[in-house]
Amino acid sequence: MSGSRPDDAPVLLVAGGARVDAGKTTFSTGLAAWLAERRGDAVGVKPRAGNDHWFDHDDYRIATDGGRLYGKDARRLAAASTRPLAAVGGGRRPETVAPESINPVHRLWRPTPGRTGMLGDADRTFLCDRVTGAEGSRFVVNGAAEAAGLLPDDLAARLPLADATRVDDVAAFNDVMAAEYLPAFDRLAERIAATAVPVAVESYADVADPLPRGGPVAPDAVAVVDPGRARIYAGDRYAKARAVASRSPREGTMEEHTGTVTDMIEPVATVDLPALGGEVRGDPERVVERYGTAYEALFEAV
């Protein structure tokens, strides 16, 4: 088990294969419901997420109508959770599960055809991030995008950006990341380690593990979700392969791609996942009915 957590409170990681839209959130919300049914309580977390002002405009409006920034993945995971994460550093545990509490970093993008954004993404540009730390949420704005007139007209009216940190280039962004983002991820890991109920951790894109490498918590078992299947891995072997991947010149200093990790190890099980209609995907209890075999295999790998 991870750190000093109880033996009946595993940390289960849900990562994605090559496809970004592999179905991680559907799998994760069902997993949280399955764990809560068997252990009394469970919580789902998504350390990092993002959405697009154009493609996810309804989700953008839902969050920013209240001056907040989060996406539907974090909203669905918060709704599937039955108790909040533990508090750390002498703070009080919140009474409810807010999306920001389980998702410390959320990024807002916009499509910019023919333009490469500050972070090197072709045809899209990051506009702002919401970073939630010990003292609450703050915002980081892409100053270069703001100067180029790329921020939506209503963004400043919807979000408290007047006191936001502005970053104009990658060097400035890296400095803010070290000062604000990394401590937010570390704090989330500490809260997971202090939480005495099962935790489902959903990664983003095709990143192998969104939790800090070498931090206070590591996954006890891992499900890598692709359309139509889930590959199940033992947590210790997955962690060792991730450590090897982190030393590869192909990988970044902080993140490893799922495929680089899974290429080094064999799954302990591979379970078929049936296609689900929208009415099922939105109901964690119905997801449990369809994906229960995969959840059993994941729990057996702990």
C-alpha cells in the first residue's frame, strides 16, 4: 500500500493510451462508485485538466457563470466522490467535494488556426490557468496571448483576472510553475496520502502518472484505458517502469508518456470494455454494471 494508508484504501490510477478521448473519466467515475459501494466511501481526483473555450463552450459557461474555472471531467469526478480528501497542514477538511479541490490545475485553451502557442502547441493557445493551493485559487494569464488580443471578450468579466499573474514567455511560465504549480501537485499528493478511503486518480492526455514522482503516494494498481479495453498493471512494476522512462532522453523531466511505460512491462490482465451510450456514461452506477469485471481485475492487482 501507499505510505501509511490503510490496507483497504488503495490508490488506483486510471491512465490513457494513445487516444486522449479514451474514456478515462467514464472509467474513473464508475470506479469511484464501485469503490464506494465496497468500502463505504471513495474519492476521485484529476490533478490536471483543461478545456477549450470554443469546443467546450457550454462547460466553460457553466463554470465561469460562478467566477470559477473547471471542466466536466472534474465536475463528474467530484459528483461521484462520496467524501472530500483529507486536509493537511492543520486545515479543516471541507464538507463537500468541489471540482477545484480534486483538480488543482485547470487550463483554458482556444483554437488559433495557423498559430503556434507560447507552449509550442500548434493551432491552439493557452489563455489562462486556475491553480488551487493552500490559500485558495489563483489565476495565471498568458500575457502574450492577452497582448495579441486572443483572450475572449467576456473572460475578464467572468473570472477574477485583475490580480492574476501574467507570463509572457516560456521562461516566465517555468518560474511560475516551480513556485505555484508544483507545490499544488505536492499538496494534492499529501492530501491523498492522508485520506483513509480508496482514491481513484485520473491522469490526463497520455501521461503515465500525474502524481509527483517520488512523492508521498504511489498507485497500488493501474488501469490503462483504451477504446474497448483496459490493461491492468501491478502498481510496483508500473512505478519501476515509470522511473526507467523518466531517465530516457525521449521523455520530459516531469512527465512520461503511458506508452513508454507500458512498453516495458506486461499487464496482469486485459479486460474488454463495451461501448457505452451517453445515458450510461453519465450515470456511474450504470457504468459499474458494465465495467464491473474490469474493476474487479484492477482491485485484484493491488
